[in-house]
Amino acid sequence: MTKKITICLLFLVFIPSFAQTDFTPNWSKGVVWYQIFPDRFHNGDPSNDPKVEDQDGAYPFDSTSDFQIHRWTSDWYELKPYEKKNGKDIYYNLQRRRYGGDLQGVIDKLDYLQSLGINAIYMNPIFWAPSSHKYDALCYHHVDPSFGPDPEGDKKMIMNEDPLNPEKWVWTKADLLALKLIDEVHKRKMFIIFDGVFNHLGVNSFAFRDVEEKQEKSAYKDWFMVDSWRDAAKGTKFEYQGWFGVKTLPEFKEDENGIVSGPKKYIFDATKRWMNPMNKGAQNGIDGWRLDVAYCIAHPFWKDWRNEVKSINSEAYLTAELVDPIDKTKPYLSGDEFDATMNYNFSFLVHDFFVQDAKGISVTQFDTQLKELREGFGEGVAQNMQNLVGSHDATRIGSAVANPDGKKFSDWGTYFNWSQKSNNIDYNARKPTDKQLEKQKLIAAFQILYLGSPMIYYGDEAGMWGSNDPDCRKPMVWSDKEYDSETFNPNQSKHEADKVDFNTDLFNWYKKFIALRNQYESIRIGNFTTIETNDAVKTYAFSRKLGNQEVIVIINRSDKNIDFTNPILKKGKFRDVFTKKVMKKLVVKPMDVVVLSNTILK
């Protein structure tokens, strides 16, 4: 979720590791994740495209200006004629844009994801909400009607039900399509998790609208953090608390045990609905959840919720959005709440070592801090961590590499604003150069070969670029579409054309290393041992080993060829996994990686 506020101090503070029981699921260890932002992934059914009134209640609170589904392949910063009519700037209009991505679009592209080698999908919110990002839910028990085949019919069905009676909740066509998506994912032996935004609802949600209308007579009067009720006699107004002061996101009421009983029961009922749909068995439901702003909800709630989730599916995977150092994160990862996090701390280190040039950390520092992070929560958690390098809340890796030696990603609040083109006109939002893409390739290789579960943000493999939110949420670049070149700046001046197309070379690079990961069990779930850290020539070598199978990775972070020799190679047991040649010594090209193994698989 977008966060423009420095939520916590993000220093990498480390504490010693300790032995602990592995409480994490097995299937999720070492899988390759793919994050999908639904409205921007693929429009599989233009007949359900959202209408202007569907964004009522979402920023910038304009459901009356001219509107149309934005052309998928258009220049991102170019204001279209219908947008110019409202007289507002590009950033106002970017928030009003809808591109029509939907669940059918995801289903249509599952074969693409499978061809890339993806094992598991994380869906950004799909529940009914007026914004493009869907973090302002109207409810948790229904998929957004505009993601399904019959939006108007779905809305009528929803409006006639009692939200407090889960036994009578209807299954809309959009809901049923979500079940089909789950089924199609499972048919391909892949997994899928949904985004749970359980800290707040949207201002137009069924519960808050009822409170706003009926005040203290509402059945939901105890659901939200109300400061005062509307009372003409007392001269008081209706006042309530929104998430970080955002009034369109009314927060659920909490006590010492977390979210109070009313909304808690609703959340639990919605959780069960998607994990065991129609009571037909957990095998028909989602495989877990990603929890938004998990730090905003007290620990007792998460402990109870985990028990509920695991009672439905003991192998369900629970990952949290936590952007904190190890000591603050540990209470969430001690066996009674979450299995993993979106591993922003990993991303901070990757940026510090690979993205930064003059300001970069040394190989030794990189290795030391990775070790502390890897060992901070126990082996099971380490293997389940979603190792990302970018997301819907951060600049794309394709733009990060085009902006070296700026602010440090680990300084989250400062970096967040600095990396938004809307806040920093000097941020380079142009297409990365070929040389910069070589850096992205090296980052991708490391991300995929490292211990844990790499998570790819949609389109990174296709060569997409973009500064922080909203530019990191451009429509997916597909190989069968012809895109306008990007020529517009945000102020509507122009620059030299940046060609927008599917980067086949980059895609094949990602595919090659993902295939290697899927092929070698030692890469997926093997242990990690540092072989060499050479600060002088910027060489980093490590081993991934499981049983007798071992893979050695040598990374050259410098701009010069390096000769790599190591006693481990002298016995002649290691071959290049791609050329199959025995390697007793080797030359690693600048900003490149060599992968060896004692076991060559077909």
C-alpha cells in the first residue's frame, strides 16, 4: 500500500540467530513468486470495463469529469483529450485512469507465467473497491464486479444480501471467476495468495456507510474508531479516525487484543470463504494470504487469525508487509503469526550493493548483512522470505538502476518521496540504457540464485521501467502489442523517444535462471555458504548445497574482467551449468555471473 509517511526507523539492526522449530509451509520454500497488480496486467474481457461511477469515493474524488478506459498502449505521461477537459495535471489524471485489467486477463496469461517458470502468484487486492489499487475495500467477501463478466448483475446481487450473515452470502459471477482462477492455477501445479487489507475498509463500504447514515443506531457502530457522533443538540459532528489520517480509509476499532469482535468475526468469515469456498474443501481455495500494513494491527489478533487460517489449511502460507529491522520484525515471525514477510530488508541490501555505485557497500558488508538477515528468524522463515527488488510501492528495478547514488532505499520514507517523479523532477524516469540493464540482469540472477523465495514484480522480466507510485503501476508490456513510444514528460513537454516494447532478451535471461532454480533442488532449498568475498576486485562467490548436489555462483560486481580461482575448483568436479565445461579456473566478465555445479542435469 502507498505510504508517504516515514512509518519506522529502517536501520538494519541485527540480533543473534537462534535455533527454532520450523513452523513454515513446505510448498512455499524456495518458490518463485510473481506479483500481479490486476488493473494493469491484462484486459481479458473488455465488456466488464469499469465505468466512471465505479471510482466514486476514491482519490481524486472526481466521478463526473469525462472518462474512458485508457488505451493500454499509450504514452504513460501523455494527457489524452478526455483528460485535458478537466484542466488538471498528469498526477491527478493518473489516479483516475482505469485500463480494464481483470481476472479473465490473469487466467489468459497463466500459460505465459508458467513458461517463465513461475511457481506462485501474489495478487494485489481484488475485492470490491473504487480505486485502481483496491486498498479501500467496500467488502472482503466479494471480488470487484468489474473484474468479472457481469458487473451490474453482481452489484444487484450484493446489494440484496445481509453482510452480517455469511451463510447467506451470494456467489457473484466475479466471485465464481476468482474460483476459476484458483482452479486454473492449481491445475498448473502453481499456487496463489490474495492480499488481505484487514486494518481498514473504504469510506463507501457497507459497514461505514451504515454507520455514517444511522450513527449510534447502526449495527456496525462499534466497528470503527469514532471520536464523536453527529448530535445537533450537543453541537457535535461525526468524527472518526482514518488510516494515517486518510479519511477515506476508516480504521477498525482495536482494543488490547487487536481488532474488536464485530469486524474480527467478519474478517474470519471472509477468510474462510476464500480458503474453503462453498465448504468444498481447502484444495479449492487460495493457498494463503499477504497481509497489508500488518504492523498496524496488534499481535493478539494475528495470533488468533493464524490459528483460524491453519485450522482450515495447515499448509497455508502467511506473509506480511513489514518494513522493519530484524528486532522489530521477530515477534511477527516466531511461529504464532506469520511465516514470512515481503523481504524489503533483502531489497535494501541488494540496492546498496548492486544499484549504488560510488555510495555502494563493499562485498564484505553485503555478505555480512545478508548473513545476519538470513539467520535472523530461523531456516524455515529464511527459505520462505519473499525476496523482492521492487513492488507496487517502490520504484521499478528498471528505473532504480537508472538512478544510482541517489537516496538509499533503506531510508524508506526519504527514498519513497525522492523516487517519485511527482516529488522529484530530477528523478530519471526515462528508459534504462543497455549498460544499466546489464546491472538489472546481474541483480535478477542473484535474486533468483540466492536462498529464499524470489518475487518478481509483473513486467520486470519484460523490461518495464517507472519511478515510484504511480509510475511503477504502468500497464504490462506484452509481446503481441504495439506501444506508443514514451516522449512526454509529466509537464507535457517532450523528450527524445523511448521505445516501449517487450524485451525478449531480458525475458530469456529471467527464464534461464528461473529454469535453473526449478531444475536444481540445491538452489531451491539448499543451504548457503560464502566461498569468497573480495572487496578489491568486487567478487562475491557462494555455494548452494543440498546433499551431494552443489551449485557455486561467482558474481563480478566490477567493470573489469576478473580471474577467479579457488581451492574448491581444483579437483575438477565443477562444470559450467550452461556450457557443461569443466572449470578449474575461470574469467568472469564485468557485471556478470558464472554458475557451476558438481551435478550437471539435463
